Amino acid sequence: MIIVMLLSSGCSGSSVVRETAVPTETAAPAVSVAEIPLTSPVLELPDFRMPDLMTDPAADSEDEGNFCLADETSAADQDCDPSSAEGILPDPVSAETSGINKEVLPNFLMQDLDGKEVRLGDLILGNKVTMLNVWGISCGPCMTEMPELTAIRREFAPQGLEIVGLASDLLDSSGKIDPSLMEAARTIVSDLGVDYPILAMTKDIRDQMGIFATPTTYLVDSRGILIGEAVMGTRNTGEWERIIKDALQKAG
């Protein structure tokens, strides 16, 4: 039997001590850890990488500058740790330093997500400003901002803005479009409610555009000439609105 001393305070502030007897049960005999048989099998988890698609698209809407290093082929090998990029990212791309120009860019041929071949110039010509948003299907920051880009497109479409998404990691190890990755891109676009055109980049186009990280965004005029510098990483809605307004003004 255990005697428990309870100390309580009365209404006047004086303390009252009460003794309460608590019956105890017979203690179980001690068992050595070594005597416990390990009969349960060890659960081995498969080696996989959870994509960032499950993240709430609005969760990081105020963050900016997030990006993933772009792998040359597979989406599974993208590195989204910004510290990995120290010392290897190039200087900002501008109209003077870009490997893309008005003679080359409009003639890029890519497949849309239905497998139809599309000339990029057909999606650029006629727009005052076109935002070319290079993204990846395993790039969490890319998918975080895509619903915001959809809303921005609707806001600025009357002023001549179009957005074209360029999926950079839908290739297999041989550099060809992977049907399973194309299907994954279709699912992502549908789930996020993206309504602007999406094209699958080829390796040659990736190399010519010099894609080091996703998202990377280019703004071009109706002739395919780059306006200002390429934007690497995400931006919040307010920053995108400022960038777009500036580009529309420069485009005339």
C-alpha cells in the first residue's frame, strides 16, 4: 500500500494535507531484454523518392528564388537543394548572352502533351509578351507556382501576355520522349488546373537554351527576342506582376 500526501489550498489560502491510501498491484517479474524473442520480420522500404507534388501549391506562395538543378535526362535525378548550386550556376542570361535568338527560338519544334508536333513560334508570334516557363515534373518549386502563373495569365491576357510551359525532364536515358513521364506531366497539369500550353523539350533545345535549373523563365516579345534577363527560380505573385508589367512596357 502506498500513502499519497495531497497538498491542497483552501479558500483562505491555508494549506490542507490529506493522506490517501492507494492499493498497489503485485509487480510483474522483471524480464531481461535478451529473453524477448525477435519474431517480427524487419520491414524493408523500397528505395524511392517522394515527389513534391503532394505539397500544397499555395503553401510557399510567398517564397521566391526556389529552384531545382536540372538533370540532363531523368526527372528522378533533379536536385532541389539550393546549396548544391553554389559556384556552378551561370551568370544571368540576357538578350546579349543567350544562346537563343529570334532566328532560332521560333523554329523550335516540340511535342505537346498529346504528342502533336508544335512550332514554338506559332505560340509566340502575335503575343505582345510570351513567358516561357521551363519546369520539371519532379520540381516542387515549379509546381508550387504553376497555379499562380495560370492566374497571372488570365489577368494579363487582355494586355497581350501568353504563357508557354516547357517541360524539361520528359526524356528517357536515350534522349527520347518517355511515354510514362509524358503521362505524369499530363496528370500534374490537370491536377493543378494549368490551362496554358505545355511542350516537351528535346535535349537539343535544352542544350541551346542552356537550362541549368528549373524553373527558369524567359520573357520574349512577338518576334522571339528575349526581354531583359532570364529569371531563375520561383517568384511570388507580386514580383511576377512587376516583371510582367515591365516586360509589356519594354515590348511597346
